[in-house]
Amino acid sequence: MTTLKLGPLPKTEAVKMTISVTTELKQQLDRYAQLHSETWGDTVDATALIPHMLEAFMAKDRGFRQQTRVKSRGLQSI
């Protein structure tokens, strides 16, 4: 079985956004969605995966996490 960084998708509320990606990135996202569907047995398309990919990316971005902690500590002292 293939191991993907992105696991099964949780049910969440969503806010609609519009983004533009390159043709190559769209093809890669479609391939990832295909593999994700085959791996987890739940048919999804690339648009369903993108928010979860971005969330996973931001969760692993140490600089972003550090700044978020600093800013939240600053707000608590107000």
C-alpha cells in the first residue's frame, strides 16, 4: 500500500476561495487525488484536497508556528 502524507479527509465547514495554478501543478494535483482515492477508497478531486494540503503545510512550517505563538502571547497580555 502506498503511504501518503495526507490521510483520510475529515468533514469540515468550508469557505469558497478561487486560486490559479499552473497546468503542471493541476496535473500533479489530479494525479495525487487519483492516488488518494485509490489509497483510501473514497473518491475525491483535487479541489477537495487542496485545503487539507495547505493546512498540513502550514502546520509543519516552523517559522509560521513561531510567529503565531508570539502573536497569540502578545494578544493575551492586552
